[in-house]
Amino acid sequence: MIGGRKIRNLFKWPSLRLVADKDKCVDFLTYTKNCPVSLDVNGMVKSGRMGNSECILCGTCVDKCKKGVIKYSFSKGI
């Protein structure tokens, strides 16, 4: 999966990813508490970099966020 992401990013192919609007975040630690792989999702939102090789794109953080800070996007990314 990590190799696939590197190739995808190298060729800038569009894919499903998470994006966050860090200006909307009120930092309730909801994302990190509920992440099934124990990622620091709050830190990822604050930094504006949602890409993490360990993220399984399960959508728990998307579902738990009442403010709509984290969303799915089908894009080329960075």
C-alpha cells in the first residue's frame, strides 16, 4: 500500500484521500480518540497534512466530526 501511494504521488494520479479545513477545527480530540489505528488525527488536521501511510481511509474521523472539518476528496493531491 505504501509503495502504491508513492507511485500514485509520483505520477500525480487522482485518488481517494482525506482533506481537512484546519480553520474550522475546534480541537475536541474526537478524531484521535476514535481512530482505529491510533493516528494523531488532531495533529494531522492542525498541520494541514492528512496523508499518512498508516491511514486505512476507514472514515471514522469523517463520521465523528460534527463540524465537517474532515472530508473525503477524489483529487491529485500534492
